Amino acid sequence: MKIFNSEFIVSNSSIKECPKHSFPEYAFIGRSNVGKSSLINMICGKKKLAKISSSPGKTKLINHFLINKKWYLVDLPGYGYSKTSKLSRIKFKNLTTNYFLNRKELTSTFLLLDIRLKPQLIDVNFINWMGENLLPFNIVFTKCDKISKKEIKSNVSNYLNFLKKNWSKLPSYFISSSRELKGKDEILEYIDKTNSQFSKIINF
């Protein structure tokens, strides 16, 4: 899939205000400072589509982007930013939880994980919560340009083996680097195939 058009549509703090449409939606979420905005910009081929900040916790609303006039990319607030007030963290959690549980247009989610880190409790808890609620998602290991190819293979393998303790079937995963444009084609190919399946269901 090639992206020839990507446009910001709306930011809001309530699922009730999300766009009404019949297109598939793909949500992107991850721990603060995992490189979510950079990944979104890399995928869409626009450097400033999603706002990038040196300070974690920049995304505070549900952001909808219409891609190729056919599907939506949804940028969700990151989680786990300790310098955010407790009240704000609760607000963000409620916002994203409500989106995941009640947004019928949500087709799949991309959960971003820093490939350099060992499994973090906050990420593992989120992964398990997605599974418990039967929410389809994929893992995107970010920042692969920060480590060697040997470390990439080892870290991914260790992470997947850790998840196998509680998961009989693991979600699909992608390895990415916004700096080196890695993972873009694979992620877009997955979305393209899923869109095709979505269209078949709608037209059935």
C-alpha cells in the first residue's frame, strides 16, 4: 500500500465526539516516549502529521487521521508518564479504556514497545488486558536502529518467550525504526490486507 493522502481530522476527549464513518480504524498506543508520533509520521510519509515533542506525554487526546480517504489512523495518549499528575493519568486511562471497549469502528491496535527494554510490567499488564477483552492487536518493536541486529533478534525472542508464559497464541509483531524507515512496508501491508477483509464483510 502507498499512502497518497493523509490528513488530520479531529482531536477530542470523548468517544462520543469521534468521527462517524464506515471505515476501519487502526489505533496506535504505547508507553510515553516510545516513539509513537515518529512512527505515525514515518508510516504516513509526513514529518509533522503527528506532533513530536522532546517531553513525553505530548498526546493527551484521541487524534483521528484519515488515510487515503479509506481508513483512519488513531493516535491515542501514551501511558506510564510518571511526571503527569495522578488525576491526569486516570483521565487518560479512562479515555483510552472507553475507546477500546466501545469504539465499534476499531479494527486493530498497534501496541508500541521499545525494543531495547526487557518486558515492562505496565506494558505486560496492557497486553494481558487487551487479551482478556478479546481486542485484536499487534506489537511494534520500535527504535531498532539503537541496537545491533544480534541484539534485535535476542531481545525480540526473549520478549516473545516471556509472553508465551501466559499466551497460547502470540499476536503478530513488527520491528521498526522511524529513523531508518524500517517496518513501514510491513505495517502498511498488514493494514491493506485487513482493509480488504473489512471490505468483504461490509459488502457481504
